[in-house]
Amino acid sequence: MENILKNLNINNSHSGTSTGQLWDLKSVSSFDSFSPVDGKKIGTIQATSLEQYQNVIDTATEAFKVWRMIPAPKRGEIVRQFGEEFRKNKINLGKLVSYEMGKSLQEGLGEVQEMIDICDFAVGLSRQLCGITLHSERSQHRMYEQYHPLGVVGIISAFNFPVAVWAWNAALAWVCGDVCVWKPSEKTPFCAIACQKIMSKVLENNNLPEGVCVLVNGDSSVGEWLTGDSRVPLISATGSTKMGRVVGSKVAERFGKTILELGGNNAMIITPDADLNIATVGVVFGAVGTAGQRCTTTRRLIVHDSIYEKVKENLIKAYAQIKIGNPLDEKNHMGPLIDVGAVEMYLSALEKINTCGKIIVSGGVLGGDEYSSGCYVKPVIAEVSNESDIVQTETFAPILYLMKYSEIDEAISIQNNVPQGLSSAIMTNSVREAEKFLSHAGSDCGIANVNIGTSGAEIGGAFGGEKETGGGRESGSDAWKAYMRRQTNTINYSEDLPLAQGIKFDF
């Protein structure tokens, strides 16, 4: 890990205004980052004071005045360079993501690839930030819409995707003419510092102000500073529904804008017409990938009663083949949970399942030298009713709930009967069932898939969900509009001043 940090130009002890870190202002001036892989200390982060935070926002505000005046295609060129730097650093950054967060190396590399992909997307977008021309009811008038940058965009990201979700937001915000202040998870600070180093190099090489991309790492105190700051017109926050309620209400108090990507409680329906080989792969990756710590993790499996026992048998066999261990070893499918706090939540969920359901693939914490961090757990499959309290909440761990259905309408009703609404999937070769699932009367989630799992979204589509997932959209499609303000313009080129709606005002 020392060589990886060195290759990414990161010191084990880090400080600085734009990459400062806050843990607890009342007790410490620094904090440490530990890897869940082996429990070892990665390094120490110097805390940021409130005064330094104010300086960071001032720096970003001044940078916005410069950045917004650069033509969008030229801003796209800077983002292109950023993507190229990620290509050069993909291996080292992917390993750092894997080691600091705990996801498999393949997933770590995939996360960096997402950053590269969103940069490519944003470069093309930089020449397509288009408005529309409208027909005016008044003679010799032209009416149209255009979009302007908002200003400083605050990005609050979660530990499970320590770099990709930031890039989804930042790449789009930059081509839209905004500057970004990033508050990453305090559990994965070195991943953020690595990205900041890379972007700072690109800005310096192009003689651009450092305030285009700045970092204020820390705990909820930093998030509170951002969400309450009227100089930050947009907050994009990824995390729990509980966190989203706080962020959403705080920003709304000052009439700011939010993009909220919150909890998921995702289900897959398996119909009698499904290809069970495809379904098994989709379920297993969806349920145990990132050790169940994706917002799109498959948490509920709704299976037709005619194939229920067969699906259960397939899953029991597949789970017996899951290899758990160091995620940097590519023979392992699953790494650790992020920390011992996550392990405690996992164990608490198992206790609740024992009171309301039946565990068919048992779990537990793994011991021994290979699992010395205390963060490695076994994936679990349980038979539990969808109405159970434990199923209605999201446990960020590899726990899969099985349930039966008889009719497709019943399956869709079960799928929708949770507070969250992020991702969903159906496995079927029936066109009728697939189309019903995707119809107005089908899945109520922001993402609905057919014959692929709930996890693994591409950057070309808008990402986000409904209900307690927050309603936000990031990444592809027209998600860029959230980072800009819309303006309607009307130009009168006649020699009179006709009023709308035919109103007469003569004097």
C-alpha cells in the first residue's frame, strides 16, 4: 500500500486547506484511516478548522467567476484531461479503493472505469448544453430558454463508492460551468485525496484556479457547514435516508437545491419463464457484491411458487462456492464490511431475523489471521415475510430475503411495498410479464431492469430513485440540468410593445 500511495503522490500524513479533514472539533485535530482488509492504519488526516472551511468556500466562489466564463467545450477539454489522468492511474487508484473501502479489486477497477466513462460522457455533453426555441404569441418576438451555471456545488459522498459518485456529479457540474466542493466519507479519505491530487495537477497544468475542485473531508459537522451555506446553491448528497432527511430539510430552509441519492431496498422477481442460470448469477452478484454494501444491492428475492424450491436449491449451491477474503486477491468474490460498526448492524439484523423468519444459509463473523480486521462476515439467505420490520428497512450487509408469489400482480405489489424505490429487476422470457413490470402499473423504482440484476448501472442513463430514495438523478441522460439554472428569454424586435394575453394598456 505504501507504493500505491507513493505512485498517487499521497503522503501518509496529510493536511492542507483544500484537502483538510475534520473528525471531531471538540476532541482531536487529526484522525486515522484504517483498512477493513487487514485492520492496518493507512495514514493520518489533519483536521480542518471552520476558518479553513470558510477559506475553501471563498476560494471556490472566486474560481467560479473565472470558470463560468470559459466556453463549455473548453471546460469539456479540461474534463477530458481529467479522464486521461484516471486512465493512467487506474490500477493504483483501483487498488486504493479496494484496500481502503474493502470491495473486490475488480469492483475497485470498475469504479475507476466509471469515472473515466463519465468524463467521456461529459466531454460530449459540453457541446450539447442546449435550450429550446419557443413560439411567441406576440408578433416579431423571439422566445427561448437557456441554461446558466449555478455556482458552487457541494458534493457529499458515501464510503461504498468513494470516488465514482463524486465523479458523476463533478464531471457534469464542471462542464456546466460550476465549481465543486467535495465532502467525502470520513471512512475513505485517502481515495478522495488521490482524486484531488489528480485534478489539482490538471488545473495547475492549465493555469486554472484551484477552487474549481476543492476538498473538505470530515464528519457530519462538515456536512452541516455545507448544507447550511447559502453560498452553495446545490447540495448533492449520497447516503442513508436518515441523513437525507436532515440534508433535504436544511437546504430547503434556505431555498437551495438538492440531489438526494439515499437508501435502497431492491427486489428481483423470478418468474416461471426465467432463465434460471442467468437469474442465479444476477442474484448472487447483486446480493454479495461489495459485501452487500451497494445502494443497488439485491436485498429481496420474490420467486414464483412453482420454481421456488429449485431457485432456493441453486442459491444454496452457489453460496457454498463464494470465496471470502482479501479483496485484492482476485480469487475472492467478497471482501469485508467497512468497519466493526457495520458488523454490529449485520449481527443485529440476524438476531431480528431469528424472531420473524428462517435462516437457510447461515452467517456469522469469520475469525483467524486472514480475517484479523474483524470485518469479514458470511453472506446470509433467509425466508422472511415482506411485511416484517427487518425487511422494510435497509441493512447494509450481504443479507438476502426470499419470498414467494403466485401471480405477477402480487409479485409487483410485494416489490413496491417498501418505503424505498431505487432499483428493481425481473427475470422472465415472457414479453407480457416484462412489459407489465415496466408499465405505469409496474415497478415504482427509478431503475427497472429485465433479465439483468438490480446492481451495475451504466453512466449513460440517469441514476436515482423514488420515495425514500430521495428522487434525485445523477450521471447520464438529462441529469445535467440539475446543475444549472433555467432562464426564459423573450426578445422584442418590433417597433411596438404588445402585451401578452392581448392586454391593452394605453395612455
